[in-house]
Amino acid sequence: MVNDGFFGVVAVWRFLTVVFLVAVVLGGGLFYAAPMITFYDVRSSAKTEDVAALAKLVSFDSVRAGLKAQLLAGDEGVAAPPPSAVADPVGATGNVLKDVSKTVGKAWDQLTNPKAPKTPIIPVVDVDSYLKPRSLLALTYGAGEDAPKFDPATYEGKPPMPKYSFMSLERARLTIDDAERGTTTFTFERKGLTHWELTHIALPKAGEEVTAASPAG
């Protein structure tokens, strides 16, 4: 009887251990797959123009700010954000004084040398045109800056599959490669145990198509 009870406890312990290991493996797999699932959810919701679903999957304010910075920066790249007045009050004050000195300097140059070439006007960028469902769908196809005028219906073959380029507990980056335009990177941030949200879209850079088409040796 004692042996039967002992072996019964061992059997139960082994069963619980197996259940625990299976749960850990399944949980880890689900956690790793969650950003990929979210990407395909964004693509599907954009294709069906499900605005309500996109509102839960995309942080439009963050994506808008990131796209605007990239489109205005052009080939020069995106500058680092200015110092925070809370985290770095000295740096923030210096940044304000620097901007004021630049403004005063430009005004003085225009007064003393009116024939000097003027600062080029910053082009108007319609960032919201990139955030429409059809444009978001085009971005998931790797359309890059051509997203607002890209028609996914004309895309030949199967839609490109995303690949992981980075994964952590809080953030994941997936990439879409296009032979002509380059690589588009989608950044997802974890907002819950398994809920991820699209927070940034990095457009392909000029000349990147050569790198994308020629894998490193």
C-alpha cells in the first residue's frame, strides 16, 4: 500500500511537471509569435478597412510623428529628439537659446545682406495620407514612400512575408524587404501580456535597395 501511494505521488508529480513544461513552451511560443500575429492583423484590418480594429492595433500618434520626421528629414536622416525640460533642464535651456540665436542670426543676415539666398521653405508633408487603411496595407507590402499612390491590387504574387530583426520583452521589430525600394521596418511595443501595438514604421532609405538585393557574404 505504501509503495502504491508513493508511486502514485510520483506519477502525479511527473504529470504536473510535464503539464508545466508544455505550458511554458506554449506560452513562450505564443509570446514570440504575438508581434507576427499583430502584423498580419494590421494587414488584414487595413485590407478590409476595419478602422475600429486598426485603432486597437496601431498607435497612430506615434506612427504619425515617426513618419513625419522621416519624410521631412529626407536623405539627411532623422535627428535625435531635443532634450527634455524635465530630464535635462540645462540641455533644454541651451537648446532653446541655440534656436533663438539661429533665428536672430538669420534675421540679421537678411537685414544686412538682403540679396543672400534665403532658407529653403520646408515642404508640406501630408502624413495622414500614409495612415489611411489602403496606405497602411501598401506599407505592409513594402511600398515605402510610394504608399499613398501604391495600389496593392496590382501587386503580383503573394504578399511579402515579414521577418524578425529584433525581439525583446517589450519591443519587437519586423521587416519587409522590397527589391526596388529597400527594407521597411515595423516596430511593435507590448501593451499587455499578449497584446502588441504598432508604434513606428521606418521607411526604406535611399540607396538601400542595393543592400537589400545583395546579401552580406
